[in-house]
Amino acid sequence: MTQDDGELDSLVRQRIRALRVAQGWSLDDLAARARLSPSTLSRIENGRRRLALDQLVTLARALDTSIDQLVETATEDVVGNPVHDAARRQMRWTVRADPGVTVIRQRVVDPPPDSPSRLRAHPGREWLVVLSGTVVLILGNHRFRVETNQSAEFPTMLPHAIGAVGGPAEVLGIFDRDARRGHQTREDVPEASRPPR
């Protein structure tokens, strides 16, 4: 076994214990779920017993995780940088673990639209938190005032729009793949993917 293998083995054992403790489970609790004896589980967590693949599969299921998550070691791409979009007054990040999710920080300066024709609807879900200021979220016929540190989550099939109230606001939004597509303009979409005019 190489040093890297030893580090991975130790990391997996630490994760098993940390996940067990995070669930509030004793050794007996997890052992029962994994159909192992508590002494076997204790020796696995403490490195006094070899961790077999079949045990790893059983423990991953019992901990409601995957083997991939138990053995993941990638730490090269921990820090990411935003894509700046000055025209929209926003920064955008992609979540590497789930490329369908986009995080956007946006400065909202315009008031809420006064015409229903300016509301948008599209597949997906959005979640947002107001970092500073106050916004009005319009969902269909309803208006919601969302203030600093408050959040909102909604299906984007409801016609919706947001606008600032009483001055600029900073909003952090999380969009699933469908919601992000719904907010793309023609300029955002690669030419090959654009529908014909």
C-alpha cells in the first residue's frame, strides 16, 4: 500500500465515523443498520480491521451516501472565480459538483415591473436571498416583500419578476439548469444552439 492509499484509507474511516456522529448514531445504531457487529464497526473506524469493498458498500448504504462520496479526494478545484457580467450587474458561478446549478449575485436597481407582460415564466426552480436592501418578488398576482437576510424559493413556471424597493439591493440566487436556461437571452446561447428566427 502506498502512502496515498494509506491516506485515503484513513480519510474513508474518518468520514464513516463523522457521518455516523452527524446522524447522532452510536456504534450500535450504525452496526445494526449495516448488519455488522459493533466491535467490527469499531475496528473499521479505528483502522484495526481491513476495510473490505463489500463492507464499504454496506456502510455507504447505511449512511445514505455513495461510495464515490466516501472515497472522494479531489481538492484541486476548491476555489472558483466568478464570471462578471457588467451589463447585467451580476457575477455568476457554476457549482462544479452539479454543473446544472448556477449561483448568481446581482445588483438590482430597477423597481418591480408595473406590467404583467414583463413577468417571465419557464421551467425550473429558483432560490434567492437578499444580501442587502429590499426587493419585491412578483409571483403571478402576488407581491412578496423580501428584506435583507430573507430568502424566497419558488417554481419558475409561475410568472415572476423582482425589483428593488427604496434603493439598490444585492441578491444571491441559485438556479437549477432549467431556470438558468429560462433567464438566458439570445446573446447567452451559443449560436449553434439557437432556434431559427
